[in-house]
Amino acid sequence: MTYVVTEACSKCIYMVCVEVCPVDCFYEGKSMLVLYPEQCIDCGVCLTECPVDAILQDSEGGLAKWLELNTQHARVWPNITSKGGVPPDVIRWLGAIHRFELFNPLTGKGI
């Protein structure tokens, strides 16, 4: 079992998960974070800290595409080890559905 970041992170990127991760397994894209499942130690700390419930256990049904997306992009996006700024329009996207359409494969800044 591991954890994956899902579409609820798209356009939110609160980054609280980054601050609590003991193994620095989060990577920053332009529109969301992903975690590298091969680095994740399954501690679950990030799961309880995410304010938008964007992090789920990969054992939950229907998350195969998210496991693949997290793995693929964690290999190329920069590692992020400290919390950055929250996007100014985050409130606009909270609770929005179909946010995967907002996914941007470009890398973030990394910190």
C-alpha cells in the first residue's frame, strides 16, 4: 500500500503535506503536487494533514490512473521539501469537480 495525490489537489496546492512528510517524497508540478510511491513509507501523516482530502490510499478502488500519474511525474518534476505559497485563486477551485481537466504536465519550481 502507498498513497497517491488525486485531482482534489489540482489548482489548490496547499503544501501542508510537504511539511509533514518524513521522507520528502512530494514533487511539484505547475498545477498540483504528486508523491513518489516508491519513496513513500506509508506513514499516513500526509493523509490526515491535507485540508482538501486530495491524498488517498492506492488500495481504494479506481486510483490506478492516479498511481500511474504520481509515479510518472515524480520521476521528472522537482522535489519539494518546504511549503511554498498557496495559489491566489485557490478558493475558486475548492469543491470544483472535474479538476483533472486543469492538470498541467509542466514542472513547478521545486523548493
